[in-house]
Amino acid sequence: MKILILGAGQVGGTLAENLASEANDITVIDTDAVRLRELQDRLDIRTVQGMASYPSVLSQANAEDADMLIAVTNSDETNMVACQIASILYSTPKLISRVRASAYLSNKKLFGREGGFPIDVMISPEHLVTRHITRLVEYPGALQVLEFSKGLVRLVAIRATEGGPLVGRELSYFRLHMPKIDTRVAAIFRKDHAIMPKGNTVIEDGDEVFFIAGADHIRSVMSELQPLVKTYKRIFICGGGNIGQRLAYTLEDRYQVKLLERDHDRCVLLSEGLRKTVVLEGNAADKDILLEENIENTDVFIAVTNDDEANIMASLLAKRLGARKVFTLINNPDYVDLIQGGEIDVAISPQQTTIGSLLTHVRRGDVVNVHSLRRGAAEAIEAIAHGDHRSSKVVGKRLDEIDLPKGATIGAIVRHNEVLIAHDHLRVQPDDHVILFLVDKSRVREVEKLFAVGLTFF
């Protein structure tokens, strides 16, 4: 597939890295020659320097041959105009754009092939990050909570902790201990080494466990892997930008929310737009402010400013002053592995949160959900099975008969809104939504081929 990526920032660069490793023909456009050179030195891609929305630059990048254009520059206007030009001049089949400003997103009439900006898929990182953090707040103790089939099934990452009933026992014990709860452990990461779980696999303290279950059973399964964590009540948000504002708005009806912002004018705007959130003006690095606001009674401190260093320092200070949990937004992917799991409980990468949404529209076959996991090394996919036993490699087969690539696991099937946790005897039927976990993302092409429909299908 020939893909044109506009913008070589963190999202564009990460996306190029993901797609170039899958034998796609990638061209990246950006005004930053140094950044383009860095990407070209590491990846087998083509780069073009220039303004991404200029027709001459798009022409230089061979936009007329592109199957897909993904606009992820830092400018909403550049992204939208580039999509419009690609549509008018080149009739590009698929146009994806990052749009951040709520002033644009709130007016749906601006977008669509029939009028306005001809964008097929809009990606809003702020919206995706807000949803990601909200799920972490809803499930205390989780490292990641991912949804499939409109929320019917969830994949949860959790750190196994001594005191959880299943820790120190074989996985087969789970069914004996909770016979009415159906779940499947998709993968275990122990000291960054992937373990494909079996019935006799023993969960150890410190393991990162990925499990799949119906939405109604998530909390029950989590309670088996770590001591029960009390429901959060008090939330403290540091940073009143787009993410902080969205987060406060989303949480304020169910939790006691305080939001700290250093800019006076922004504080006034926030106080007018939020109904129940307590808006505070000040610097989160100021110890006295945090103590005055009883940070020691805070269940979750969430740092979401635009400054990585400020987020890290504020989070460390809040944790040392007594906050139960701290979530920290980190834009630099090199920092994520360094800080998560110590005093900072969860490091949130906007790039990895956004990449999954973009990959959903790039994957071959009928893939309706993709989630990038463990900083892009692993992946979770929701694919729809089509065809029949003659034209499909999966339809009509029992799960233990499917030739899955090494490191791939089928975790669940959703059939007519019914969640079926994967067991060997289960057979795949046409139109089933099959949820897979890949510990090695490089095997994704093999999975796509499994769900491709042969020529005998009519």
C-alpha cells in the first residue's frame, strides 16, 4: 500500500516506523529537514521537505499514486487543507486527518465527501487520551483498559501483586476458584519477556498480565490478580489544556475533581465551562499549594500539561506528599519505560494511544479495532471473519485447528452481541468478531492473511 504521511512529529514518526516494517511504500512530508533525515536513516522510507498542504509539495511526493493520505502535522488547518487538495487534485481514496480543536470537531457539517473538508476519518488525540485515562480511573489498579465490540469485551493489563488470590498459583486454579467467571489470559510479560500462558503457568508477583473478559467481569478478574483496590473518589488534575479540560468535564459528575492551571485567563475560561470541578490557579511544582489542597487525601493525581518534565516533577512531588496513584502524560516515548512502575504508577503516551486508531484504518482485511501495546511491540486486533469453510482459513474451524502465527492468541469471539471467551472447542462462524493478541507485532501480516477471503467466495 502506498501511504503518504504528513508530519514527522512523534505521531507521524511512530506511524511511519510501524507501517514501514510491514512492507508498505511510505513517504513522509515535513518542513523539518533534520527530523526527516533522522527518520530516513532509521527507516526504509522516502521523505519530502516542504509545507504539507502545498500542491507542489504533494506532487513532489507522488500524491497522485497514494492509496491513503494521513495528515498528522501539528496544524489542524494544514491537515484539513491538505486533505481537500488531495481530494480535488488526486482523488485520493482514503483521507485521514488529525483534528484537535473542539471548534472544528463540534461542527460535523464541516466534514464529509459530500461537502466541506473531504476527510474520511478524523483522529483527535485529546479525545483518545481522555478516554484512555477515564477507563484507568474507572478500573483502579489497571495499567491499560482497551475496548472491543463497542465495549462488550475489554482487554486489561494489570500488574500481578502479592496478596492477589491467583498470584503464586497456576492459571487452571482460576476456574476452580471462580467457576462462574469466564476469562482468558492472553499474555504475560515477566521482566519484559513474553510468556504464552498455559493451564500450568504460574502467575508471579510483578508479572504484567493481559486478560480478556466481558465488561461485567473485569473487576472480578482484577481482584484475583492484586489485592482489591478501593474505588477512586478524589481526582486532582494538573494542567488545564484541552486534555485537562476534557478530563475534568468527563469525570466531574462521578468524582470530586480539582483542576490546577497556572494561566489566569485559562482558569477563568475553565471555571466558566466546568460545572462541578474546583478550578485552582497556581503551579503544581509548588509544594504549599498541594498541601493546602490536601494532596495526601487524593486518590489519583493526573499530570497532563504540555511539558513532560513539568508532568514528571509534579507527579513525583504529589506521590511523595501522599497521593495514592499518579498518572503522567509523557510525549517523549524514550521517557515512558524509564519512569513507569516506580513512583509514577502509569505513564501515558499520546502517540501509542493514537497509533492504534490510525492502524485500524490501514490494516488489510476487515479489521475494526487495533490497539498498540507495550510501546508498539505487541498488538491487539479485532477482525471480522468472512466467507465459508472453502474460502476462509478460519470460518468453520475449531480454535485449536486454526494455524495461528507464533505468539498469537485468540482471546474472545463476539457473535450477535454475545461474548464467547475463547476455548479450543469453539468454532468460528461467518461475521464473528475475533479478538486476537499478538506478542510480536511483526506477525500481523500473517494474521491478516488468515482473515483474507479466497477467490471461491461469492
